[in-house]
Amino acid sequence: MVSEFKGKTAFLTGAAGGIGFAVVKALLQEGANVVATDVSVDGLTELACDNLYARPLDVTKSADVDRLMDDMAAQCDGIDYGINVAGVLSTTPVLETSDVEWARVFAVNTAGVFHVSRALARHMVPRRRGSIVTVSSNAVGVPRRNMAAYAASKAASTMFTRCLGLELAEHGIRCNIVAPGSTLTSMQTGMWTDDNGGERVIAGSLENYKTGIPLRKLATPDDIANSVLFLLSEKAGHITMADIYVDGGATLHA
């Protein structure tokens, strides 16, 4: 069967990271043209092919986002899908969080999603079709110690995406959110202090008011990528403004 993604064009941020890389790989396997962006695209070398357009991009710079979106839309005859993956982590307690750190996290996780989604929408509305997915976090759904800036920035981008979905629905454009839990990426393992970090995440911590993972395993980047592709696809053709948690049940989310 011919994939519905074949010949279509996707614009993706955070492409060189664990989840972003998995999404790029999955889209390429489906025959899509992928504009894969990140602050550095060196990590995408192994995926090099005619369908991959690896482009450096800082999502905090609105003018750069608009310029690249315009260029790639012209080169690829439009943009069909948009995926916001670019994100940064902060694990600083509130009382130790500086103005600079707060602004840094929101610049990427919130303003970056705004810049890219707005640029995508400007190209999708005239065509009256398109699908946008923002990769957020299950930290949006439950308070976390030492993650206030990160959780708040992801909560803002989540609600922004839902509001955008409401505005774009009349144009046939769907906007959805995937909220991963603990996933085997460098962002996750970078918080571990020893080889038992994964076991502790799965078990949870009463001391930190953090539940464990009922499925007793961490997500893989491919788990998240599969959910992203589902929401992009016509299999989710009547789904918009949805927020799907992919966390093994960790947040006991309704």
C-alpha cells in the first residue's frame, strides 16, 4: 500500500534529538519529504537522502523561522505537516531560578512553538489543509518538584496549540499535542546519577510525590514518533485539539 505521507512535506523542529530524530526517520520511511531543523543538524547525517532537507534553525528567532518556512514552502510546493519537538529542560528549584533561566526555557519551549506554528498556519490556511503536532510533556498534567519552568513552559505551549486548533479548524487544519512521559533520550538520562536511574523512574518516588510507571517500562523515541504520525495522519482525521499522554500511565491521566 502507498503511504498517505508519500510525496507530502513535513516541517520539524528539534530534529537532531532523540524524539525528533525518531520522527524524522519514521516520516522518511513513509516516503515524506522532511524539512528537519535544529540548532545543529550534524546528527542527521546518517539519515541523508534525497527526501531530507536538513536545515539549521534557532526557533527563538522569529524572522529566521519565517524566512526558512517561506523558502521551504516554495521549494517543496507547500508544507503539509508541522511538528514542534524542539525543547530544553530545566531542573532548578523555583527559589534558585533566575530571570535568565526562566526566559531561556520559555524562549524555546513556548515562543519557539508560537513562531513555528504561526509560520506553518500562514502557509496552510490558503491551502485549507494541514496537520500540526506539538510534542509537550506529561509534566503539564501533574506538579513536579524542581521542574516549574519546564512544566509551565510546556503547559503554555500545550494550551497555545489547542487555541490554535480552534482558530484553524474552519480551514480544515488540525492541531494536536503528544505529551510524553519519561523517554529514553539524552534529556532523560542526563538527570540520572547512576546506572539505576531508569529503575528509579519506573518505581516512582514517594519522597518527591512522583508516581511510577504502571507499564513498568520507559518509553522509546519510536513510541512517541508512532503517536505523532498517528495524529498527523488521516487515521486521526476527526481529531483536533487533543492532548494524548504517552507515558505508560505515569500521570494516571483521565
